[in-house]
Amino acid sequence: MTMMCKILAGVAALVMLAAGALAHAPSSQLPAPGVRDQILHDRGNLTTTVDNFGYVGGYRYAGRPSGRWPANSERDYLAEMKFWIGGVNAAGDTLLVDTDEDFNPLPNWAAAATPTDILLSTDTTRYPYDPADTVGQGIGFPAYGWRVWDAATREWAYNQVYHTLSASYYPGGPVGVQESICRYGDDALGSPVMGLEITQTVRQWNYTEIRDFIIFTLEITNAGSEDYHDVAVGIYCDYDVGGNDPATGENGRLGDLVAIDTALDLAWTYDEDGYDPGWGPGVETGFMGTALLSTPGDVGMTSFNTGQWEFLPTTDLERYQLIANDDFDESLPPTDQYYVQGVKGFDLAVGQTVRIDFVLAAAPNAELLAGVVEKAQTLYANKFIASRPPDPAHLRAAAGNHKVTLKWDDVAEASIDPATGIADFKGYKVFRSTDLGATWGSLKINADYSVGPDYVPLKIYLADDFGRISHTFTEENLINGKEYWYAVVAFDSAAQELDFTSGNPSNSSNIVRVFPRSDPLGFETPQASIEHVYAGTWEPSFDSVSVMIVDEAAVTGHEYAVTFSADCFPTWNLIDLNTGDTVLAAQDQYEGDRGTYPIADGLQIAVANPRVPDTVYQSGFATEGRTTLSPLFLEQFSSNYGCNDNFRNDIELRFTATGCTGYDWFTGDPVTLPFEAWNVVANLQVGVWIADWSGDGSYTQDDEDYIILTNYDYDGGAFHPEVLEEYLTWITALDHLDAPAAGDILRIDGPRLMSADDQFVFSSHKIVGAEAERDIEKIRVVPNPYLGQASWETSEGARKLQFVNLPEQCSIRIYTLAGELIRTLEHTNGTGTEDWNMLSEGGRGIASGVYLYNVQSDYGHFTGKFAVIK
């Protein structure tokens, strides 16, 4: 297609759009505006528009994805894809129908808007969505109301989904992550030409291994009154590889070449030099094409013809001859050229249906394109059943002052792979984009030193030794007001994951957009509001409770208390002090990644209670200044033994002339020890167990015998096996480099662990009025001055100023220097930030100049000024 033709096409389509019609590329005969429909296939790394009359792509001039690859790149390859179908009737007449002149949408089953709307599985408004219709659950995607056209019965019915484990078909829902269905006939001119009905099904997946292609299925039924022989089908493709060059206005089309691989029934278009200035410096152009997956009689690609758009055949007979020949053309020299893949040599009797499956694929080069097609062939051979990555999580974001906290659910961890029948979830990856999903950080360097296409995650989470895995993530030092996108991606044991790079916050549950913002004046975080209350007679615990907001919408604003049970192994509870309800009960987690702790009322509560000695040191010396006692290690004997109260005590190992008797951990036999163990707090000698490695019946420092301490009464050295459960505390071994003597003492100050006497009280949302009044003069406008744009503005023409450090609720009035009121903003969002689109009350953009603003609140008022320079 020449540039002038394409410009005229765009102008014509835009005129139609202005008149209320759906804009698309020109053709000789279009379906009536009232029956035309279009959807976007966007659940993969290759996205494109699809119309309901055999037209694919063709909307790049209108900014709609048209063979866009990669998905969020704004690089569109597909000028248009269309279909030609021809045959010869019994009288010897050659007939042909095509997208340009003949195809007309047929009614679909219970479409939402009009009977001819395309059914789209990812849009529940486009089909009779029914959450109670779980037919197919466990073998693939449940139906939820989804149906497909059965050409044999001419009815809408459940899809027949192949189950790999039983090698059988079962009724179910879509087989693609995203699936669309539309039907069209050949009566656009008022009456059928051949009497054909085409059911077009398009399937797409966003799994990392199969994200770079879309599979099309054309089921062609002869619903007319004549049999046809020598039937041929053509897939017409016109790609323009490149973007609009500001210097020349060209879009790269004049450098296009075409090629084929007959072994794969594959044809493609690519740019001669692999570079196009319209897509920017350093951008390498890719390869895009189509490959046949199935054809009537398995004839495959029977012809391949190319030519310049200006000389495209215009009559039905010429087009039929183009798809019914045996030619396999060589590429023209670099130019704007199309290609047509032909499939011929079969009959189509009245009532008969034939099927053609093909794939639209993209890759960086010809070799990788062949690999993408081979993956599509494998998927097709497996009856569209692929090993499925874990389901996407449902992600939420809480904005803070220069920070963002993410929270997600655990649906990915329970998802079943239909190809294996097992849940093989492995972990999560966290990614961030600062350019609306165009990129997601640094590209990964592969084993062969190539770069991409995958990105390096900000964080990878795997389950810990207890099977716990994080469901929150916090990032700090962010720019307030800037738009950030985050994605949380689950992956399985085979490292498969959903392709998130093609998604966005509107169509993907595991992607969110969030704007960090200032806190309101006087705001005290839940963490800062914590008060440790101790009701005991000993010492309060040294350990901590951490509270973080992870879901702003669920925060109640109530007061809470973290309390502890009086058990040997205390559990903790979260009590809502406003209602008296126990929000979290009998929690026993005291360690692990912050993100693995429980969440309630939008708050994640982490309680640290580690059994780690407060201090360990030599407190007594047989010879002044001569250190002899240095532990090789010292730790709790086991997290499953010993009560917390026992660990709170301070213990001394006192080396004496007489020592004492301990017991061998392995045999229970007595062992002679050169020291005694004492609970300093209770002034009580306690029992000791020894791992006597040599078995000689005595403690040998050179053998690094383990010392296992208890908090049980020594009782004159009597044997007490009952200490194995409740009273065990520390295990250690002493450095054997210097022998201790009588008078040397090793002291272990125990940690002040949580007890029933400890309580931590906090507020989930608190404004300290005195601080708000004190800080009222911290209110600011940013940026100030506004110099044509702000760093956080991501959309052209969308301007935004921010008022920051505001009270939680206030009124903002903006004036000219002459005192004219321009705009009043009511700040009620509960944060310290209010956005202003720089429009007046009448919706007009403000002019350059200096403006005054006045903030009125319960904590006082503030007046400031800001400047706008366009």
C-alpha cells in the first residue's frame, strides 16, 4: 500500500469515526455500521484488533494495536490481514468471496450489545456470564456461560476440552486464556454469493513460552445450495515494518522483504536492514508472519504469492487465480509488498464444513520465528492444552509517603496445572515499571550473554522451611506523585510464569498502578503509635511488634492491642479495642520474612520474639585479664523445646575445683563436669546435659563436647529425664584453644521474651492535632514553579499540580493575584496530597502567571503562592 493510499485510508476512516461509525481501513464494501464490531486480543505479547467480518489489524493510524509486538511497545506491524475464499460450481463458474466486498457479520449467541457482537471470553459483558456454570472445572477453564458454535449440529454448545490425563474430551469453557468467536457470511451485497458461513475463533495465551503468537481457526461451512470443487482459501497479509519517521513521514514499509519456510508452511515479512528510524534509535525491527497448522486434506501451503499493493488483483477471477495457482514467489526487492498464502485442492459440498488453523507469530529473527511457530504447532497437536503457569494473584497497593506497599492473595498457590493435574506453584516475582508498562526494569542477561526478553525482578519470594511465603512487598525512596506500575508474577517448578509485560492494570489482576503521596499533617503511623504496656513484676520484654498498613481500604481507624497467652510457648492475639473482637487468634509465628506474617483489617502484624541471648561474655576470671571462655556457638537447643520463661533467666557457667555431674545426651550416663550451671536470677543450680563425643564419661573441651543447659533444679546431681521437654534452654560448645580454670565464669544474659504480662497497644489511623497545627506551614505546591510539565506526568496533554503536606480534610481555594477565584478543591481523600489538573471551575486551562492559594482546615489556615510558566 502506498503512503498516499494509507494516508487517504486513515483520513477516510477518521471521517467515519467522527460521524459515529467504527473506524477501519477502506474496502470496497463494508458491513453496515450497526452490525460491525471490534475487539482487542491483548492476553499475550502480540496484540491486535479483530473485527467481526474477517478483518484483522489495520488500525495503526488510529493508535489501536495492529499486530503490535512486543505488546506494550507501540510498534505495530500489521497493516491488514484479510481472507479470500473461492471455488468452482457445477456450471463451471468461478466464484470468490472476501473480506473487502462480501463478508457480513452473522448473529452470535446471546451477545450483549447487538446480535453480531464478537464473543470475548475475557469480557463477561460480551456473553451470558454465569458464575454458577462451573462445567469443565478441574480440566481447564470452567465454562461460566461460555459456548462455542457446533457446525455439525448448528447449535451453540459447551466446548469440548481435551483432558491429557484421561486422554478424553469433556465439556468445558475456553481453551485459550483469551478466546473470541464471531461468525460471518458472504451476503454483504444483500444476498449470498457462495452461501458460505465462516466461524472464526481466535485464541491467545499469556504464558511465557507461548506468548508470541495468536492462533486463528476458520471453520468454513457451505450453507448454500451449490457444491463447489477446486476450492481455494487465501490468507492475505500486508505488514509495514517500521514507525513514522518524523523526518520523511515514511513508516518503514519501503524496506520490507518477504520469505517462506515450506517445511513449516510459514511465510513472513521483515525489514531489509533490521532497523527503522520511526521506532527510535537502537530499536531492532522484528519478524512477523503466518504459518498454517491444519488444512483440508493436510495439503498445507500450496502457493505463496507476493506483489506491490498498487498492483493487487481487483477482480474475483484474478484473486482466485492468485490463490489457486502452484507458484511460490521470491520476494520482491525491498518495497511495500503483501503476500498471500494459498490453500487449494479440496471440495466443499452443500452442508460440508472444512477447517483451517493458522498462527500469527512474531520474533526477533527468522530462526526464533520458526521456534515460535514450532511451539504453536506443539500446542495445536496437544489440542490446545498447555502446561499452565500458576493463576495470577489479585494484587492491591497501598501508597505511602515516598513508598508503596503491595499485598496479594494466595490463589496462585492452589491453582492446578491441567496438563499434569497437580499444583506446582514455586514462588513469586515482583516487578516495577516507571513508563506505563513499556519496560519493567533491567533486561535479564541470559546464559549465552544475550539480553532479554525477560526482566530482572525486584524481588523473588520462595517458601521458607515452614512452607510460608510472603504476600507483601514494600519499596521506599520513591517519588511522590509519580505513577508506578507493579506486577506480582507467580511461577511454577518448571519456571513457567504468566507473561505480565503484555498486561496493564485494567486487564490484569496481578498488575496495579499506584502514586506515592505525602501523609496528612499530624499523621502518626501505626508503628509510631505503639505503646508497650507491661503488667508484670519482672522486666518487660525486649522484643518488638511491627505494624504496617498493606490495604488502605480495609483499615478501620480503630485501636488495637497485641496480647500474649500464658502458655509454655505463648501465642499472640490481635484484639480490636473498639469492638472487643479478637481479630487474629493464637498466632504462633515469631520469625520469617516480614511478608509471611498474617494480615487483618488492612494491617500486617509481625511479632519478633527470637530466642537469642541478650549478651554472652566472660564475667569471672581465674587469672585477671586472661580470657578463657569463648563459645564456638550458642543458640536455643530447639524451637520445639523449652518454655519462654526458662529462656528469660540469666545463666552462668562457673568453673570450680569440684565441678558437678551432668548426663550424656545419647546414653543418659553420668558425665563429670569441671563447672556448675546457675540460674542467677533465682540463685538456683541447674542441671546440664553433655554430648560426650568420645564417650569417656567426662567433659573434654578439646573434643568440643556440646553443653546443653536446662532451667531445672540440679537436685544434687540426680538424673531427671523429664527436663527434655519443658526445661531445655541453650546449647553451646567452648573454644578449646585455652583451658579455663576454677574461677572462670561464662555469663549468658537471657532474652526478655514475650509473656502474658506484655501488651502492645496502637492505633491504625491517628492524627495528632497539636502536630497538625504546628506543621500547617509545611503545606506546599509541587512543582513550583510549574515549567510546562511535571516529572510525574505520563500522558501527553495531561497536566497536574499537587498540593502536599495537607491536613486530612481541608478546602483549597486558588486565586489570581487580582483576587479572582479560579478553583475550589475539597480535599477529602484522607491523604496529605491533592491533585489539581490545572483547570478552572469552567474547565479551562489556566494561563501562565503567579497564583495564590488558601488552605482552610480544623487545624488552621495557610496561604501560599505558586507560578506557572508554559
